Amino acid sequence: MSYDGHYANVYDQIFHQEDMARSTADFLGALMPEHSAKALELGIGTGRVALRLAAKGHPIVGVDASQGMLDVLQEKLTEFDTSAVEVHLGDMATWEPLGEEKFELVYSVLGSIACLPTLDQQRAALIRACANVADEGHLVIESYNPPPLLRVFDQVPSFEARAEYPHAAAQLHSLGKLDDNRLSVTLDHTWSDGGGDRNFLEQVHLIDPHIISSIVQENGLELSGLYGDWSRSPYDEFTTAMFVAAFKRTHT
Ligand SMILES: C[S@@+](CC[C@H](N)C(=O)[O-])C[C@H]1O[C@@H](n2cnc3c(N)ncnc32)[C@H](O)[C@@H]1O
């Protein structure tokens, strides 16, 4: 599924929480003490995190497969007249920077890795991500923790959620279903605001943090921390909703 169309248009309204984006950018910024250290975001989207990291003085290169999401980001870059964020339309499983450029930080947050539909594509993206990390550089991946989600589906075949967005005078209704392979969740969303109803599908392809960890470690980086959130709460297999896995390249 693509983030183009309705999803791109309402994405910033759905993920509007300042504190959530700030805690992500603070965690990532602390890994790059040097002001000019450069970062690569895989699945940059509308720049929710990248713009905050750029505001800390870090040049960012961002890759995203959705032109719709990049159009929203481009509008913000024009509005704030910033050249600190360089944007590329591409697939994180295959995208390569020009030349030999490496990054002090490569990151992919809010489950962008779970947008890739197969484990092979997720593995390819992680291998590429590792190859782009400079010596002493970091890789950080945030995604959905499979066990709690699977536990929900052990009890009900599908779930329905309704969230209110008073800042946008809107409501998001979501219907979630687990595919037979127990690896993918399909979310059928309806965003309702004064302009009517907008439908969009989202697919989440679950990947366990320990699988990510073994792929990344096979590719030369060491696990520096596995957390349950951006405040570094300990990861718990059964209660962590989104995990944060941080890695470091200590030698080539
Ligand atoms: C949940 S959004 C996260 C966006 C942004 N990182 C944030 O934190 O708000 C997932 C993003 O990954 C992008 N994406 C999905 N598949 C991709 C792929 N194969 N390569 C690059 N980006 C992809 C989507 O277009 C979307 O912008």
C-alpha cells in the first residue's frame, strides 16, 4: 500500500503530537554530539522527525517511496526555506547514496520498516542501512512489537478503534485484521472531518526486534540498546508497543 492520496493529506493531523516527535529527535540527536554530523532517514515521510533533527543543526538525507508524503514535506521545506534536508524518492530496500557517502546516523522510525511487505525486503533494507553507517556511527530502528499485537488477535478476529482529534475537529475510525500468515496486519482507516470521509488502507508487516538485531549484527554493527520507548524504558516482550533498537558500528 502507498502513503499517497488521503493518507499523505491527513498524516500530519494524525501524528500531530509535538512531544512524541521531540522525544524521538532528542534521542537521535544525542547520538550525534557533533553539530554537523549527517543523518539518513529511511521512510522520511512528511519530515515529522527529520525537520526537528535538522533544527538541531544536522544535515539530513531522506528517502521515501511515496511522492504524496514527499510533496507535503517539500511544502514545509519551501515554507521554512531550509536546505538542511535533502529528499529522494526511492525504495529503502534498494536506494543507495551517490558516491561513497556514509552517515553518522541512519534511522527509520514509526514502523517505516514494517511497510516493506516481505522479510526479504526488510532484510535488504536493513543490510543497505548498515552499509550506509559510518565508522563509529549509529543505526536506530523503531517498529511495532509483534507479541502484544498478536495477543490481541488471539482473543478477537479483528478490532475496531475510534480516536478523536479535537485539534482537527476530526475522528479516525480503524478496523484491524490479522492476515492468515500472522505476519501482516491490515488497517482500514476512515478519517472524518468537516470535509467528509476519507478512506485509506495501511498494512503493517511485523518484524521481531530480535530478527532485526541478528540481521544488523551479521552486518557489522553491535546492539547498543533495545528499549520500550524513546525514554529508554526497558524493552518488555509482552507490553512494549513500539520498540526502539539502537546499534553502533565500532569497527569496519
Ligand atoms: C509510518 S510512516 C513514517 C514517516 C516518518 N518517518 C515519521 O516518523 O513520521 C512510514 C513511511 O515509510 C514510507 N515507506 C513505505 N515503504 C517504503 C519503502 N519501501 N521505501 C521507503 N519508504 C517507504 C511511507 O511512504 C511513509 O512515508
